[in-house]
Amino acid sequence: MATNSCTKACMAVAIFLSIFTGCGALPARDSVAQRIVGAWFVKMPEAPFQYHMVIFNSDGTVVQSNPDAGDPHTSDSNGMGSWVADGNRVIGKFVEITADRTTRAFASRGEISFNIDVTGDSISGSGSARFYNVNGALDGAPVAFTLSGVRVKPR
């Protein structure tokens, strides 16, 4: 009998905690954190190749891709990084690795930071790209860029 009442008390505490500590943990459905999630066709006019695909995952990770042949001098990896909601904006950074097309040697590590506004199925914003050499030293001045994009939808 004592075990049964202990089990009931433990279950009651577990239910209470799950109800009152779990509520409000998820962002509101209309928050910027919910609106950014998905696949986007993005234009960055200042980039060597201006068209990109970007995926914002609900866990705060971001993946960026564009055609390898977009830059005649270097080959770059997909960009991978993270993002967070910051008020009504999304801020984040992704990192890509570039290789020299001729020598196939490491060329740079690019760190691309961005600030994005989300309006319905469109995004706009700006950012800064910094590139580092094999020793981790900044290689040249940061490059400012703008971006705009539209959500990829199934229909």
C-alpha cells in the first residue's frame, strides 16, 4: 500500500512539473524563430557567385550551399553554422573552407556573419565575410554584403 501512494505522489509531482515548467518553452508560432525555419533561395550580390541555397533548421543550425564552379579561383565547401533569434531579427554565422583550384591547397576559412529580417516568405539583411589564412590570421579586410531571399515552398 505504501508503495502505491508513493507512486501516485511521484506521478502527481511529475505531472505538475511537466505542465508548469514546460509551458512557454517553445517559441510562439509567429515568432521570428519559427518564421525563419525552412529552405530559402538567397541572393547575395557582392559574393563571387550571388545565388545561394540556405537551410535554417529549428535546432539553430544553418547550412549554406552554392555551385562549386561559382568562383573561378577557389572551391568552397558548404557553409555550416548557427543562428539565434534576436528580437525581431535573426543573427548568425556560418563557416566555409576554400581550396585553391590549381594547387588544391587550403586557401582560407571564411566566417560569414549575418543579420536577417523575416517578412512572410521573404528575407532581407546584411552581413560581413571575414577570411582567415591557414595560421588563423585575418586575410584582408572584412567584406560587407547584402542579401535577399524567398522561401522554397512545395507549391
